[in-house]
Amino acid sequence: MKVTVDMDLCQGHSVCMDECPEVFEVVDDDQGYAKVKILVGEPDESLREKVELAVKYCPNRCIKIEE
Ligand code: SF4
């Protein structure tokens, strides 16, 4: 699976990092806004459940899983 985030929609709520810190980290961008950073773009299948929770609970619905 491949994980992508629509950065225009991400508002740095950190829900994704709470659900799956192995894949998502929230950091400040150049302009000081919190944004997600994808640590592992193609995570192992063992992380699928956690990534799916991040997708489900992201308030802005900006995380996608591509197969
Ligand atoms: S939960 Fe969604 S909006 Fe919040 S930091 Fe993660 S990707 Fe961005």
C-alpha cells in the first residue's frame, strides 16, 4: 500500500500521528504551520490497521491509501 496526503487540506491536527506514529509525524512547515510529514510512504502490511484508523479519524479526510 502507498500512503498519500493532500497537503492543501492538512491542518496539522495530529490525529494521524496519534493513530500511527510509525508513518505520520506532524512538524512545522517553512511558514510555521503544523503539517503532516509522511515518514514511510509505503508502509508494511503490519501497519495497515493503524494507517486505516488514521484515514478514518483525520478530521480533514486528507489521507488516502492506494493499493
Ligand atoms: S490528522 Fe489529517 S489534518 Fe491532521 S495532521 Fe494528520 S493528515 Fe493532517
